[in-house]
Amino acid sequence: MEKQPSQARDTSCLTRIPPRPHWLVRLILLLFVLQLGWLTWQFRKDISDMAQRGWSHRWGTAVREEDPFYQWIAEMGRNTPPGVTYIFLDNYEAGKEVEARYHLYPRQHLLLLPEAPPSLLFYTIRQNNVTYIFDRDAKRPPGPGLQAALALGAAQPLNLPGPGRAYRVNPKLITGGFYD
């Protein structure tokens, strides 16, 4: 009779206890939990507001409505007819010009630097029949072109609160050649 191999299995690998987590893993987990606690403490005032926004699904609108620039541009959109042309005075910072163009869409948009000379501003107003000028930064003094338009009486400030200034323009008051 032939000897058959033993059917008994080695079960020592099945009963082996896995090694305990290393002290470094425990330390990292503890630091992670402490960081979550610290963040919760830092944002404790905003947690209820975030919960209300999450419950009512008002994420994007709430952020926009808190932005003074958005409120000002929305007011411009309500106070200007859709078929007008406006000049937006901006130095291309922070994407505000793109945001204004988006929110004031059907209106024709022209962009000039705030320091535009009177000749360039007057030429742009006459060639494009501009009826509004929006200056993004009310804290900055008006540039030379805008000062000349105000002195000529071709631009009248609108009393609209916000981070910028708005002017109604009468292009018919600008006549003659445009030289600096």
C-alpha cells in the first residue's frame, strides 16, 4: 500500500494575530482628529449658516448676494435698458470686467483703462454712441478722460450706492476733434 500525503493542514497562519498599529499611525490619527476639532472651533459661527444653506439649497446665490460688486452690477442691470452701450473702466484686475460683462449681457460692452486720456474716451463715446460709463473703483479718483467729460457736462453721476461709480453720458455734447 502506498503512503498518501497527510491531509492535515498547517493552520498556524490562520490563527496568527495581526500586528497592532504602529505608534506613528496612532499619532497621525490623533493629529487628524485634533485638526478637525480645531477647524470646528474656528468655524463654529458659520456652521449653523452652512447648515441652513445646505438644507435650503442656496449655496451659489447666497455667496453672490453677499458680494457688494455683484449687488452694484445687478442694480446697474435694473437701471439701464438692454439696448445701450456702456464703457466699463477697469484695470483688468480680479476678473471684475468679465463678471460685469456677464451680468449686463445684452448691452454692448466696451472696456477702457481708468487712466484713459480725454481724446480716447471722447472718441470711444462718439464712435459707439455710449450712454453709460461704469467705473469699478469708487475709491480711486476719476481719470483724466472722465474728469474732462464731467467738466464738459457730457457725463452726469448717477446716485447708486456701491463699490463703483456710474455716469449717464450724453454723446451729443462731445463735439470737435479729439487731441490731448
